[in-house]
Amino acid sequence: MPVMTYLDAARTGLAEEMRRDRLVWAVGEDLGRGGVFGQYRGLQEEFGPDRISDAPISEAAIMGACVGAAMMGTRPVVEMRFSDFALCAVDELVNQAAKARFMFGGQTRVPLVVREPMGMWRSSAAQHSQSLEAWYAHIPGLVVACPATPADNKGLLKSAIRCDDPVVFLEHKNLWPLEGEVPEGDATVPFGVARTVRAGDDITVVSWSAQLHVCDRAAATLAASGIGVDLIDLRTLWPWDKAAVLASVGRTGRLLVVHEAVTVAGFGAEIAATVAERTGARVRRLGAPRAPIGYAPPVEDAVRVTEEAIVAACRDMVGAGA
């Protein structure tokens, strides 16, 4: 399999879908010059400005137009630049796109993909660094994807484009340069199917997006001291793979959910509550404090969920000390 970056894998997946289906198109600010991170570089040269379309600086207008275009039968890919900026279009997404199929009795669907670069990325400060995935998982009618690897960024994006419901597609900005093997050809990744990253019998750790890689490093440290981590990459938050998580916790008896987002009302609470209701396992969450993300690196680092914190939490839960 070829090796690609996280960024190039999604660009390849989008190009493949646009070649496969002429109803697929993308729109957003500065897409003609490649997008703010370069994730559309070269696509307008192949597909033209009608299918890789530049838009005015109005997230609400972009989203609203694309909801209508999706209801009329096209498959828009909407670029929101930053997940924080998508809040300007939350009415169009939450009150229109997410509810249209229900409110029209199934007579229309909204095959819309909303790409939202998320998370902390080199001193981007409070308005460009948030992880808001739990907001969208709360809304009936939305699918929520959080790929952690280049292969999943391609495969999940292809699945999102083919989905007949609106998909919020959250790509972590800090993962753009991450390299990994990516399947060639028409390889999609299904929604709601988690991936086991490491097998272990002592504790289940569940994570997603960039935080997964921090958990993986922590799991390697723990393995060196004899603690086996069953590490699960959730991949999609809605639907989420309850069966895989419950099966793992059934073996280990312990669950730690780790995410970059604020702990308060984060999606980790949903996972923890589900496991607590259905098992007698010991359950814990680990996330950021309820505080804005600072610009200065030391202030930014103060809200990060670190490898050391994950190692300490796991050791405490298995009774190996902090």
C-alpha cells in the first residue's frame, strides 16, 4: 500500500469520489488556491471552478446554499476552514440539514459532508482550537466522524460522501502531516465500526482523533511495565461501536475514555454512562479542563491531556500506583 499523509489521503479520496460521481462537488473559502491547509491543492485544475468552488466569507450562506443543493440531489462537500467557524452556520446545519428527512417524512434527504478542521494546532488560541464533536453527536440526524489515521481519513471521507444523511467530518489539524499506509482503489470505512489499535487484558482505553496517538504512546509505556491496554479507536462518534467497547470492558473490567475536548459534557460522558449502566466495570474519563485554550504555548499545554496523565490514570485504575 502507498504511504500518504493524513491531508493527502483525504484529498485523494475526494478526487476519487468526484471522478466516480459528477454530482459530488466542494465549496468553501479559498478552495481555488488549495484551501487554508492545502487540502484541495490541484483539485480545481482537474475539476474546474464549478466543482471546486470558491465562496464568499459567510459560513451561513455556504451551509445554507449547500443544504438546498443537497436536497435537490447533488452531494456537496462543505469546507468550514475551522470547526470554530462552523458555529456561524449552526442553524443551517442543526435546524435544517439534520431535521429535513424527518420533517419531510422521508421525501428528501440531505447528502451533505461538512469538513471541520478541529483541535489544538501550534498556538491557534481560543477561537481556532476547539474540539466540538460532542455538540454534533448530541443532534439527531447527524453522523459524526473523527478519523485518526490517513487510511481512515480517506476511507471515512469516501463513506461520508456516499451517505444520504449529513455528516460532520472532523479532521484534526495537528494530524495533517501524519503519514501512514492507505489502501488503493475503492476502499471505504464503514460508520460505527471501531478499530482495535492494541490488545491488552488489564484496562480498556477508548479515544479518537489526534488524542488516540497520545494514548498509543501511553499504552507502549504501560506495556513496558507489564500493564496491557486494550486500545480502541472509535473512529465515528455517531454511530459509535457500543458492542466493541462493551466486549473489551467485559474482558478488562476497567474503562478509561480519553479525549482532547473539555471533559464537561464531552462525548466521553456518553461512553462512560453507557458502560456504567450495562456493566459493573470501573469507569473514568480524562479530558481537558473547562477553560479557553490559550495562545502562549505554556498556557496551551496546561489544558492538554498528556501521555503522563494517561499513564498515571491507567496505573491508578489497575492498582499499580500513580
